[in-house]
Amino acid sequence: MLSVLLLKRYFFSKKSVSTIRSIARLCLLGVAIGVCAFIVVMSVMNGFSGTIERRFLALEPHLIVDITDESANEEVKLVKQLSSHPNFKSFSVTQNNDAFIRTFSGLFNHAEFKGFERDHLKSIFQIIDEKKKKAAQFQFEKLSSMVDELDYNEVFIGYDLAYTLGVYEGETILVVPSQSLLMGASSIPKFEKVTIKGIFRSDVNQIDSNSIFYLAGNSLNSLKSDASRKDHLEVKLQSANEYQPLKNELQSSGFKVQSWKDRNSSLFLALKLEKFIMGLFLGLSALVTMFSIVTVLSLMIHHKKSDIGILMTMGLSPKKTRRLFTLLGVMLFAVGLVMGVGSGVLISWLLQVFPIELLPSEYYYDTIIPSKLQWPLVFVMMLVGSVVALVVSILPVKYYVRFSPVEALRS
């Protein structure tokens, strides 16, 4: 109770020293702003990471199993093993090739060709069509309905790749197998003409800038003998994040398996590193403001030395005196911490419930600022802040409150 009365009298009362009162308020404001900025920025970074992850999971297979043996026995064994797992949802066989594209205007580019079964390709385009409809963005013709109209050697090309090459629907491009680069200068490489049936935009840069989709067995037969060809079994799971048990089971059976996190490990590592660096610098900036408590307590003890002497003559021991003023420092910081945590949580929650559309669509796939509040991070922030407040409160009190009551009253 005494500590609360002293906190009000020394730091917030109009009768308190104006210098101490002003510095104390600046200290509180600095701690509140630092903590609030840390919580809001980390929530926004978590929101962006979650958005990127959801975009990947909408189109990327959760597990990819390499089919090294083309015999039917291995595929039957694999499908039987997958079907018996409780987390299994669906699968599809895909053909994958690396090849080069040449337009009739002379532009070259590398692309990843993926051949799908008709139903699987249609389901991918249904997801893309639904996303465009919800986002109210520029509407292409429904790609899912165009799959049934595919003729021989007709393909779908990613939006960014089409933009780079300057090609449109209905144009013809040349597909050159990658192994043709190893041929001599006098040799004529194999190539195949394909027609662009449609242009898709998945809002995943790795797909839009590098992928061409086609119906397996209906197009690009010249790529069947290409050295870069790989056949995969793409697996979708009930829960994408619980892929490890099935992955371990398939690997123990001798299959080569990659998860969606393995395939995009560099991207997710970059996101984690970016979030760590942002959190580190914001945390350090908040930490610097916490050390201003040292200045406030030092000034307060210097100006209120006679008051401390009176308290000690009334029976307050030196140990209890140090404990009292240490508690004052912790309470002062706690006020700023509560203000910062409260405002940071409120802003993050508002951004999560009522997203703000602020980012330009010309440069960003998502125009809204996403937010995802993580309560464990908030609790860790409060715990670390409390420990730091205790340490920086003990140091000045232990150093300055070493005088006797007589010395304090004489001053």
C-alpha cells in the first residue's frame, strides 16, 4: 500500500518535482510504444507468413513421392499403403519436366512442365477460380471449364511467365527439351509446338513465374524420353502440418519422399529469419527504453533523500527501504508494460478481425495487411520485460540507498 502511495506522490502527483514527473511519463510512453510496436509488427509478420503458407497449401501437394520403378506393382503397393493411413486424403500421378520455351519473337525462358490427370488439373483451376471470385479481382475466363476443351498440344501458362515472354492466349510457342543444350552446334534439337489455351494466376510466385500445366498423355509426347522427366505421386492430407508420420512410414518402405516444407524450405527459412531479425531489433529498442527506469529512480532517490531518511527514522530498515524503492521501479515499468501490451493486443486484434486494404495490387498478391496474434509471444514479452524491470530497478537502488538516516536528513 505504501508503495502505491509513493508511486502516485513521486511520479504522478502535481506536487511532485516537475523534472522527475516529466521523465517518468516519457519513460512510460517509451516502454508502451516499444512493447506495442513489437506486438503489432510480430503479429503482422505472423499474418504474412500464414497467408503465404495458405496460398502454398491450396495448390502444392503435401507430400511428393518419386516413382522410380514404372511397374504397376510398386504403384499399387504405394497406393495401398497411403490409403491405409488415417491422415490420407487423395493422390494424383504427375509428370514433371524441365524444358526451355522459345517464342516466335525470339525470346527464351526456362519453365517447369507439369502433366496432370484431367480431374486433378480441373480441381486446381477450381481453387484458382474460387480465389479470384472471392478477391473480386480481374476475372479470367473460368479455367476449370476450359480443361474439358483441351485439344492436342494445348497448355496453360503461368501469368508471370506469360508476361515475361509477352505471349497471350491462342499463341504458339516452341518447347525445347533441356538435354538439347548438350548437343553439338551442327545438330538440330528436337522441339514441339504447343498452343497456349489459357493463362492462370495462382498468386504463388514460384508457380506463376515458372510453370506450364498440361494434360498428361495429351500433350508434349516428345518430353517422354527427356532425361529430366520425373514421375511423381502427389499426395494431399487431411492435416497438412501432420505429414511427418506418413513421410517416415513411406521412407522406411524405401520411397523417396518430400514434404511441402522440404520443397519450399528456403522460402520459409527466409521468412523465419526476417521475423527473427525484426523481432530482435524491436525487442532491443524496447529494452533500451526499459533502462530509462534507472534514470528515473536515480533522480527520484537524489531529490527525495530527506523523505527516505524520515522513513528510516520511523523504523524502516535499510533492507526494507531498498525493497520499497525497487518495487516502485517495477511498478512504474508495469504501468508502461500494461499500456503497451493492451494497445498492441487491441491493434493486432482489430487488424485480424477488420483487415485494412492498404497495399498496392500492382506489387503485392494480397492488398490487405494480415495479422495473427500469438499469445505465447505476448506472455514471453511480459515475462522478459518483468525480469529486466526487476534488474534495472535493483541496480540504482542498491547503489544509492546506502546512507544512514542521519546522512539522509542532513542532506
